[in-house]
Amino acid sequence: MSEEKITSVDLIEFSKLFSDVMNEIEKNSEEYWNSLSKEHHLAAFCAVSRRIYQAEIVDQGTYRHALYGVFGFGLQQVGST
């Protein structure tokens, strides 16, 4: 079995790709947010705040509990719309 060496060039390319993807995600989420009405801004804020309160204060859960248990995210949602 041969092992491939990871070079600094590979890491630089990966870092650039990761940065590009994160910038695209941020751009898309900001575009979505800016497309919402003030009423929808408030509704989204309230829904997220309630879930954070539930996870942190009521459940005293971990970050993973908040992400998976309260917000309902999981691997099945990756790439889904």
C-alpha cells in the first residue's frame, strides 16, 4: 500500500478551495436574508432565538445537541434543499 504525501501546494490549494466555498455559502445566505421582508426577518430571528434558548438554557446541551437535536440538522440534510 502506498501513501501519498500531502504537500504544502496541496494544502494551499485546499485552503483556497475551502475559502471559496465558504465565501459562496456566505454570499448565498446573505442574498437569501436580504430577500426577506422585515416580518420574515423577525420570524426567522425569533425561531432561531427560541431554539438557542431551548438548547442552551432549558436543555443545557452541547453544541452538537443544539445542532442535531434542537435545530434538526444532520448528515441527511447536507446538500439537500
